[in-house]
Amino acid sequence: MEASELERAKAAAVSAATSLGLDVDDAVVLFASNRLALRLTPGDVLARVSSGGHATARLELDRARRLAAAGCPVGVPHPRVPPQVHERDGFALTFWTYHDQTGRDVPAEDYAAALARLHAGLRSVDLPAPRFTDRVEEARQVVSDPDLSPDLADADRVLLVGRLTDLRRRIDGLGTAEQLVHGEPHPGNVLATEQGPVLIDLETLCLGPVELDLAHAPESVCAHYPGLDPELLTACRQLVMAVIAAWRWRVDDDFPDREHWRHALLAALREGSGWPVGPVDPTGFR
């Protein structure tokens, strides 16, 4: 989001929240990419803002309410605001309960327990969602088309297309049971709160094995999640890394320090290793 658009979005959030009777003087940026997350103070409301994406915002609100009712540890709409998409100055806004985070990482055991609760709740609801392979195909199209990924070298293009294709086939070939999963429960989407871990960004729900979700989590978390298939988990982790690498090479990608992640992820895929390290979680943007 451009700086000028960011200021307009903040003003729109403050204006809309005030008109809804919320106590708001300022908006603090928590996260900015294609969508914006703001902490509205002093009333402590979380505002999510996008320039478009009304259908996605409505979908996330509906999912949040239904999953919370099913006992899932997810972020929920703010109780004093109608659970709908609000429009102001061309922006789509939704208002959520703000969780004051503890300032520490989510312990691995708690992270795993939150995912297990989420997966149990997801098995109890009937929500339409695409299969995980749709996202894999989107990534394959990005790295197959030089117009979409012009900076990608030919040898690296062959590597990514091959890994995306082969890993998808390997996962399908294992014939593992699938269910509704979060799709991207990376550390940036798991908040450490006084009430325990809370998962956010529910627009990524998809059908797939639970190992797909654990592939986004730190390896220490997987040791606390019962019944995982080690072979499937390894394949899912490699697949997720290949998908994220594809996004980093997309011509319009604006991920922080993307040049580092482009090459770090390619190196990890060549070596068959786990997630590379860096100043920013590489799974946090699409």
C-alpha cells in the first residue's frame, strides 16, 4: 500500500469507527501489505482495511463467527460493531476484537494445541473452500510465465516448476485423509494473548491434510502435534516453501527484504532443508 493510500486508509478507519460510536483518536499500523491492520486507540479496536476485496472481507467475517461458535481459537468481530463490511472513501473496513499480545512468542506446545483445537472445530463445520492444489497451481503459473516473474533465471524457473509439480503429485500419491485446514497458520497469524493463542486471517481456508498447516509452523511445534505423518509433513513443508518462493519472484511482490528470501528459499529447496532464517517470516505475505 502506497504511503499516500496508507494515510487515506487510516483516516477512513478512524472516520468509520467514530461514526459507529467507537472511542477513536488515532490509528497505529500493525501490518501493511495488500491489506492493512490498524490498532484504533484509545478504544483498542482492530481495523482491517483493503482497497477492494469486499467479498473476501465478508467471507472472513462469516467464517470467524462460525468458527468461534464451533470452539475454534480465532479472532472475532468487535461486539459493538455490526458484523459487516463497512465502506468509507473507497475502502472496505471490518472491525475486530483487539487482543493485547503478551510480547513473547507462542510456546510450541500451546501453538500445537491451538492448531489441534482449530482442526477439530473445522471438522465440525460445513464451509465451502478450494483444495490446496488451487494455490499450488497459481504459484506454478507465476513461475511458468516470464511476464509474471521476469527476474527469475531459466534454471531457477525449471527448478520451481518441477518442485511444485512433483511435490503436488507426491502428496496426492500418499492418499492421506484431507479436511478443512487454515491454509497459512504461520507465526504471523498466531497471536500470543493472555487468553492463549488466537489464529487470524481466515480467508486462506482450504481442503488438505493437517500436515499442510503444520508445514507453516516452526518444527518445534510439530513435535507436540499427535499423529503426524513424517513423510507427508516433509513433502508439505517443501511444497509450501516452493509456493512462497514463487510469490517472492512475482513481478508485483512487495515483501520486505524479498531479494534475500528469493535466494534463501531457492537454496533451501535445492538442499532439501527446512525453513531458512531471516529478519522477517517469509510466509507472512502472499
